[in-house]
Amino acid sequence: MVASVHGVCACGHELQSFDPQCPSCGKQLSAPNVRMALAQRDRLHSAYHLKRQSTARGLRLEELEACIGSDGRIVVNMRYSTIRELLENPQVTYGNFWQDFVADRIVERNEALVARRMQVDAALFAQHTKRIRSAVLSPDGLGATFYGRFAVTLRQLLIADRTSLLENNPFNVDLSRVNELLRAIWDDRAKLAVVRYGDSVATSDVPIATLIRVIGAERDGQAFMEAHIWDTFTREAFENVVAQVPPGALDPQLIGDLARIEDLCNRAGIAFERVEDVLVRA
Ligand SMILES: [Zn+2]
């Protein structure tokens, strides 16, 4: 018998959707994005084994797996106003694009971009989109600069069981191919990285974290493994904050902003660090 693609509840009910509750017994199920990744696990494992077999430099792939397994942090990049609001109030929750859009917090209301985003999100998560928060898998902890200079690493313990990973930035592929992107549950993140980065890692001796660094200052050019977190989080989930600043003299506004965030982090017991980064944009 082939198991239902949507899984089976502990009560025995064969699920017909990825909804977060069992319609038969009402039990809370795993997050829909995690179950979607689980449903495609065989596809990921096949691609992983194929990559392992076809790559001559197996040791390099093992190095990659170990790096992602230990340092594959989930990072959310925030702009000043967002991180400040979260740090100032322990009750404030992190909003996603759609909540920000409705609340008029999106500065750049480009119609074509919003339409594309709506299509990409619908292709990935259908009706569950509104409860998903996006992040990136980032071994160096700097994340995707495009989305903001403040890179927040989230605590694994608070998010791992509701996080799934996507092979690529979905804005980097044709809409018709978004659904072909491989997905992974948290425990399979290193396998997904092998499929995604195996070729470039095997043909280079550059340190892994540098090699798979998020590169590019524009949304469409950014290549990264996207992470999706079900539901939201507060500053309690912040493990550390890295502020990326341009080299050279900083303008007084930025100096003030950085001092404010550093002070708020100190008071909340969150490690804060600043690094010079020529890629920074916002
Ligand atoms: Zn049930």
C-alpha cells in the first residue's frame, strides 16, 4: 500500500491535505511546510545519492555536509525599523511580507514584484502562505543582505521542528519550475546542500562557508537556500545579531542606529557584532 502523500495522523486517519490539524481527531500536526518537505523526501534522497556517486571528490562533499550540519544557521535579515521594534518589546512578533504589506510597512510597492511574489508563494505553499516566514540558510551568519543589514541568527531549538528548506531562492527560477525545487526538513538540510552546492564545492578549494555565501545585492540575483519557518517568533528566538556596515566612515544616522541596536541587544542578553561588508545595500 502506498502511504498518503499528506501522511497519516496518529489516530489512523489518512490525511487529505497539509492543514495543521487532523480533521478527524483535531490533533495538532507538524507544520504544513515541514510535511510538504517530508512528502518529497524520497526525491531528495535520490538526488543526494546520485550526487554522492557522481562526484569524484567525496571528501569535499563530506566536508560540506559537516559544515552545514554544524554551522548551517537560519538567518533572517532585517531593516533597522523592524529589528528595533522587536528588540524594544519582547511581545512583538516578526511579520512576514504579506502582513507588512497589509499594514503598509512595505516601502517598495512595485506591482509587478508583488504579483510575482504572490504567484511564487502560492506555488510553494498554497493557502498556507500567510503563516510562513522566510529566511536563508547561511553558514557565515550574514544571511541575504538585500533584505536588510541586520542579520539575525535564530535559535535552532525554537525553530528546527517547524522549519523547512528550499533548494534555491524561488525568485531565481521560472514560475513554472518553482515546484520542482527540492525541499528538505531540518534534519536533511546538509543533504539538500550537497545536491545544491555539490558541484561547485567539488571543483573548488575555497572554504565552504565562503563558497556558499549569499552573493549579490539584488533579490533576483541572490542565490541561496531559502528557509521557511511556520508561524512567527519574538526576540526570544534571537541567538545573535550581526550588523553589516560599509567600509570607511559611516554617516551619523547609521552610527546612531547601530548604537541603538547594540544597546538593545546588550539589555536583552543577545550577542551583537558588526562586520564590514562591501556588499551591504540597506
Ligand atoms: Zn487524527
